[in-house]
Amino acid sequence: MKDNRHHPFRDSHQDIEEVKGVPDTPQTRAPSYALAFADDEFMCREELRPVRLQLELLKPEMLMDEAGVNSTIVLFGGARIPEPAKKDTARTQTLADLSKYYDEARRFSKMITAKSLEAGGTDNVIATGGGPGVMEAGNRGALEAGGRSIGLNIVLPHEQAPNEYVTPELCFNFHYFAIRKMHFLMRASAVCVFPGGFGTLDEMFEALTLIQTGRMEQVPFLLFGRAFWEKIINWDALADAGTISADDLKLFRFVDTAEEAIAALENWEGNGEKRGSIPGR
């Protein structure tokens, strides 16, 4: 991270190094003597949660600003969907059949990144959760196009590492799901949702809720795989019940191929507008 400050004071790094050489005494060994910002035990205290939340918001924001990332196209989707060449390793036949969407995510990201690079590569940068499956496919396609992509990882109880296709300097790790979700959407110029499980559904519905309620601008919102989405969610039943409005069904669109997705992005009614009221209320 760049530090372009010009001031007459000692900086933090100097003092961190300086205290390493102080005499070893009961006083200097005391936890209270440690510099607050370099004290892991202190930083992880319950009372410091607001500070940790702020740091998780600031660090990726500052680094993406420095990297010149103006806008992103976000890909959500299942970590368990294999690439077609490895579909025989899928746990279920359905996951094996869904492997075609690994290829669609890869092709879509490659096409988007190629278009982005033609305009300087600072807009419509692919952003994923940084993990395997559809996320890997998105980062992979961007790399194959010669461009950058973002990975927003989260610490999970089981071992996890970022996929190998994420641009290293745009690979982030989070403790707080809420802050990670903010970073997914803060720069989003489009949201693309591929088949997935609880995590994908959570991310999809939170983003749709923000758009529905006017808390977020309308952006192209694409659901890859009509058959999958219509099987697991009865969208019309929600509208018929009145729990959502029929107009809410226009906030997203089904696509099945990368080409359909590109066409939808280029012709999206209401893009950039915020709802002033919620239909049906």
C-alpha cells in the first residue's frame, strides 16, 4: 500500500521497529506497554469490533482505489460446480449437469474483460468470491483475456485458499460477511448469479432487496440457468401471493449463455435509476 504522507513526525513503522530493541524488563514485557496498533491481543478485543469493521471496509476500498478499479461485474455462484472436464468428480448428477455453467461463467468473464481492456481496464472488472467452482471460472476467464479480476474471500471453518486465477494484488480476505457483501456491491455495474446454494441465494436476495427497496441503483441483474432458478424458486407464487410485486419480477432476467448475458447488459431498461417507491406497498 502506498504511503505518500509528508510530515515531520516519525511514522508507525519506525516505532514498531524501534520498540523491538528496547531493554527486556518487566515493564516492557507487560501487555500494556505494546503499541496499541501493533498489539494483536488488543486489536481482537470485543470492544474493538467497530475498529475491525472499519478496517475491513477501508483496506479493500483503498487498495481497489489505488489499483484504479472504478466498477465491477459481480459473479455469484456455487463453489461445488466443477469444470466440465472434471464433472465426473461431482457429488451428484445435477452438479455434473450444471458444469456447463462453469464454462459459461468462464466465457462470459473472458468476453467482459476483453471489452473492459479495450476501454482501459478500469471498468467492469470481474469480481467473485475468490473460491472454487463458478468463482474460479470467473477469475479464470478474466485471466485468459489478459485482464485483472477481484477475489473477495471469507475465512471459513474448513481450509480454504483463493483460486489460482485471482489477481494477487486484488485478492482480499474477510472476517465479516457483512463487510464482504458491501464490497461486492459498492462498485457493481452488474450482478450475475449462477446456480448455487445457501451462500449464492443469500447474496442474490440481499442484492435484490437493496434494489427493490431503492437502497441501491438498478443494475443489470442476470440469473444464469432459467431451468434451475424456476425449479428451486416459485417466483410467480411470490407475486401472486402479493409478498412481492409483479414489477419486482422485472428487476432480473434469465439467461443461459454468455452471449445472451452480454446482449442483456447492453440493453437494460432502468439501469442506474433508483426506485422512489416500492410497488405494491
